[in-house]
Amino acid sequence: MSGDASLRFAGKVAIVTGAARGVGREIVRAFVDAGAQVVAADRDSDGLTETCRPHGTRVNAIVADISTTDGATAIVARATEAFGRVDICVNNAAVAPHAALLDERVEVWDRVYAVNCRGTFLMTQAAARAMIAGGRGGRIVNFSSGAAQRGAAGGAAYASSRAASESFSRVAAVELAPHDILVNTISPGLIDTQPKPLPPAMAERLAARIPNLPLARAGRPEEVAALVLFLASDAASYISGAVINIDGASSAGGRFSGVVVDDDVRYDWVTGRTRR
């Protein structure tokens, strides 16, 4: 099977949540371009309309709240009613407000967990039930964040909710494997989805951060979409329970200067180095 053919989705139906902008919008476009029919879901009706407008009847939009049982059920029902099946579910929707730990409000904490964790659970459960009923297996792609791997001020609710999603996805991968449903998690680093123009304080933070990234740039939404399509494809048929970073090596380290300096004389006996 050629690489090009393995990433074609003719006859497949994909659900994409958080589809009103950014990475979600790009995932919708990528699936349509690859031949799939798509149910695009979000709470933002205006953004959802903008996402779906170029794709005609290949995309069916639904305004729904994934953090509620009714919302998740309605999204999956729309896919089966409009297109007759569910093959792929991409749980991209998330919220990421930041606050200092001592200033964090419990109602905001609960809302972050409701969307990021409960929403991922409800969508995974509803989509898996439809996939099992269809008898064809399926692919579920959940989302985490590089924030789940390290401590950063202001991210108590968001970072911990993303870490919880990773653990949940591992359990889902184990339980759904007998049904040939593969569950994986994508963990993006800095992706260029920020509002334009940038608020001054955000622009200043990004200007200081980007030069220290290994690739010295933010990722692009289409790069994340390409990974989603790979995980949803036959090319990834033995990948499940994985958390895959797409962060330009930022989780591995900082920007390399191009020069390695070893000033530690303790190991000259190992290297055989003679110093003057």
C-alpha cells in the first residue's frame, strides 16, 4: 500500500470536535481533502459556519456541548443519521484558561475538567458505542498538551486535565482493543493558533519563547492535522495507547547552539583528552 493511498478516507466518516477554529478547522479540511465525510462540532456557531462553508455537503455541522451527555450523544447521532456510520472520532475540543494557583476559582477548575476530561470521556464512550454497533472497528484520537509533561505557572487546571486525558486514553485503548478500536493521544507543543493580532503581553511572551525552541518556530495547524490523519489511517494499524508529541522537540530540550563544549576535566581519562 502506498503512503498516499493509506491516507485516503473515501467512504469513511469522521467526527471532529472543537472545529470552529485553529487546529480543529484544519483537521476538518484535511479529512475532506482526503475523501472523508465529516461531522464538525463546536459551541461556536459562527466559527463552525466559517469552517464548514467551503466544503458543502461533505461536512455536517452541529452546535453542541461535549461536556454534557446530551451534547456528546447528539454529535454521534448526527454522524450516523447524516452519513450512516462513525469510523473516526477526533476529540480536539478543549479550553485552556490560566490562573495562578492561589487565585484559581473552583468553578473555572470544574469547567476546565468538564470540557477537557468529561468531554473526552463522553465523546469516546459515545463514539465507541457507535463503532461497536457498526462492527467495523474505528479510530479515536484524543488530545493532550505538552503542558501535561512539565510544571508551568498558571496551568494547574489545564495541565492536570490534559494529563488526566492521557491516562484515560490508555485505559480506553485497552478496553476497546477487542473491538478493533484504536485510541491514541496527540500532545502538541506551541502551535500557531493564537488570536491575530496578538495581545501585547502574549506577543512579548512568544517573542521570548520561540527562539529557545529547538526548531525556533511554532508548529502549524496543518502539521497537527497530518498526524491526526496518520493515526486515523491504515498506516497506523498497530498503534494504540500511545501519546505522541508534536512539538518540534521542545519536550526533549532547548535550542542547540551548534557547539558542544566539554570543560569537565574529570573524564579526560575516559576520552584521552590532553589539555594545555
